[in-house]
Amino acid sequence: MAPDDPEPGLARRLRAAGRPSIGLALTAIGAIIALVALAAGGGSDGGQDDRSPSGGSEGPAEECRTVDRRFTVRRSARVTVDFTARRPISATAQGTATAELADGSGEITVTATASRGATLSARAKVPKTGSATAVARARGRACAFADTSAEAASKARAGALTRARRSAERRAGQRAAAEAKDRATARAREDAQRRARERVDRAAQERAPGLEAEAQRAADRSAAKEARRRAAEG
């Protein structure tokens, strides 16, 4: 056998001794052991995970949070109220007239009374804005994904808070809006009534002298007419 014969010495001696099958078996077993050792040594790179070369990344995370809180809901309302104030006014006057009797025996004096009346009205249209608040307790739950647990928890908490607030607004918003409308209506009605009555007062002050003059002229005419009639009858 040449000096560079690759066969192991034991296998060569066995073959020379007439047992080639045992030598071949030992050669095969040695090759298998060498392959296993190579695989075991090459499969490790210091204990690091192939999916996480740095060994410190936790990957995407999901967190869920629930919040239960009281919320104050504020609403505003704008209304316009019309109000018409009416006031009846009147004036009474007395007139006196004298007429000569038809037979010349003297004269007759007649006194008559006349009244004049009117109904004054004034309208006021007033817009007003009112606001009110209502309190409601609501619960919200949300889940979120993020690169870290802390970030996912923060997003989930914000989402849960938003849902809880929306729920509270649905429950308390109507109450607050109704109360705001009632307040605005009450303020507008009060203001409209005051303005309309003030306008009626001014109108009455302006109309009263003319109404009194009308009543006086009517009384004078009525007295003169009655005096002439009685004088003619004599």
C-alpha cells in the first residue's frame, strides 16, 4: 500500500487479515461521527437567536385597557322669542253747550260726556343663547397594537377614554341641550316681554294726548247738538 493511502490503519489491517466487511463498517461509522460533530459545532454562533440578532427586540405588542370615569358634558342653545304686548287705553271728556230757546224766553245749557278708546300693541323679537352642563358616568374599552407594550398600552388607554367620553356625550348631551334651550328661552321671553311693554308704555304716552283731544271734541259736539235739539223743542 502506498504511503498516502487514505484508509485508516485499523481498516487496512482488518482487510489484510481477511475481514474486509468489518473494516468497511468501521470506516462508515467514523464518517457518521465526524458529520455529527461538524453539525453540532457549526450550528451554534454563540447562543444568539437567528430571529433576533440583537437578542433585545420584543416585537409587536397588543394591549387592552378599560376606563370608567365621570364626564361633564356642556351644550349651548340659541333661540328667538317673539312677544307682543297689548294695552287698552281710554280717555273721557265732558263738553257743555248753550242754545237760545225758540220762543226767545231764555236759553238752555246741555252737558255731554264722550269717551274714546284704543288698544295699543308693541312687538319685540329677542334672540338669546343659553348653556348648561350635565354629568354622566361612562365606561370605554379599547385595544391597540404597537412596537412596545408601553406604547400599545398608551394608545389603548387613549382609545378607551375616547369611547367613554363619546358614550357620556350621547347620554348626557340631550339633557344638557334641553336645559340650555330652556334657559335661553326663559331669558329671551323675559327680555322680549320687558322690551314690548316698554314700547307699549311709550306708545301710550304718545297716544294719550291725542285720544283725550278726540274725546273732548266728541263731547263738545254732542253737547251742542243736544242743546240745539232741546232749544228747538222749546
